[in-house]
Amino acid sequence: MDAIYIISAGTLVAISCGLLGCFLVLRKMAMVGDAISHAVLPGIVIAFLISGSRDSIIMLLGAGVIGILTTVLIEFFHKKGNLQTDASIGVTFTWLFALGVILISVFANEVDLDQDCVLHGEIAYIPLDLWITDSGLILGPRVLYVSGFVFILIILFITLGYKELYLTTFDPAFATAIGISTVLWHYLLMAAVSLTTVASFESVGAILVVALMIAPPATAYLLTESFPKMLLITAILGVIISVAGYFLAAYLDGSIAGAMSSVAGLLFVLAFLFSPSEGIVFSKAQHKEIKTNG
């Protein structure tokens, strides 16, 4: 039963992160998830200082607020400071992370904010974090409810806003011309990314969240030129990564998150080498055939 809980949680997080990652990859903002994973530290500290508690919900709220602020600052520096997106991401998350370190050293030096912290989640602990009612009824792992709720929100967001997200991603000039606010949909997308990223940190850990937000979409990008197919392939890859990663970790008796991230990386390498349209092996073979025929 523990295996089902872990694989289910991994699958829900992988699909949620991957679907949003498709838009990020195409908008050349793939590292936003990594930026948020570092930048939320001051939010965690401030939430603790205000509440005096290390309760996970309070930590998540603090991290979520700073996560949204991070995306706003990235866009602000990009638009107003004429910085490249990657430079805006780098500047934003480094100084926010540094601010968090300073706040910890000055105000919470004797408090351990790592335990149960959203930055150090561990997917292997999911079966232990149960939702128990006041009457003693065990409803199952709390993470499944959180990740399931986020999954439903992301599916609804993409389904209802597909046209707007599609146009603002591929042709923002045309989207503006027909009355679609590119700024509004950019911030809606960034808010969805922030919500998904922060909600998933405590469940599976920051490293796996970043891997799932980048690797499956990047792999799907190499396998198809159709955006709907890219979304579908990304979701399928999320399931494969969760299942294969869990059993690989069980076989090696190693880290589940590490195994899932490794499977995600392996799938990308395979697509990079053997993709029918973009793979190096097929490209070289076609080039050699053309040269021979020519």
C-alpha cells in the first residue's frame, strides 16, 4: 500500500508540474521553478516570526506569498530593467535566498526551520503523514489530498484558459491584437506555477519538483511538434517516471526522489539521441543518407 501512495503522489505532482512546465519551456522560463525553490526561504522565516509556529500550513502560506512575489519581480526586472529573462531569474532568486539566510541568522538562529520545511520534503515519508480526524478516522496520506487538489486546479486552469495560454505563448502580438491581455495571463500562469511548486515542495522535495517541471516537457518537446501532443506525452512521461523511479529505488535501496529524477533525465537523454525528428542519431543517419545519395 505504501508503494501505491508514493507512486500516486509522484504521478499527481509530475503531471501538475509537467503540464505547467510545457508552457515554461516554450516561453524560455524553465528555471522559474528552481528560482521559486530558493526564493521562498524568506517567506518561511517571516511566517515563523509572525506566527511563532513551524506548522506546515503556515510555512506553505508564507512560501506561497513569496513565490508569487518572485514571479512578479522576475517580470518587473525583465520589462523595466530590460534584462534577459534568465538574468532576471538569477538576480531575483539569489538576493531573496540571501535575504532568507540573513533573516534566519539574525532572528531564528536557534530555531530549526529545516524539519518539516517545504524545502526539504521527502516523498518516502508520504505514507507516514496521515490525515486523522478528531474521531480517530484515518483518511490516508495528507499529501494525496493536497496534490490531488492542486492537480484538479491545474487541469481546470489549463482547460478553461487553453486558448489564451496557447496564444500568449506562441504569438503574444496576435493575442494582444485580439484583446487578450498577455500580462494578465502571464501572471496567472506564474501564480499557478508558484502554487504548484510550493505545494509540492513539502510532498516530494525541491529537487524532484524542479526535475519534474523541466525534464518531461523538454523530453516531450523533442518527440513532437504538436503542442496538444506535447501536453499528452508530458503527462504520460510523468506516470512512467513515478512508477519506474519508485521500483528503481526499491531495487537499488536508494533515494526515491533521486531515482525518479534519474529516470526523468534518462528519458530525456534517450529522446535527445533517438527522437525521430530531433534525435542526434537519426539526424546524423539522415545527413549521411542525403550525402550518399547526393
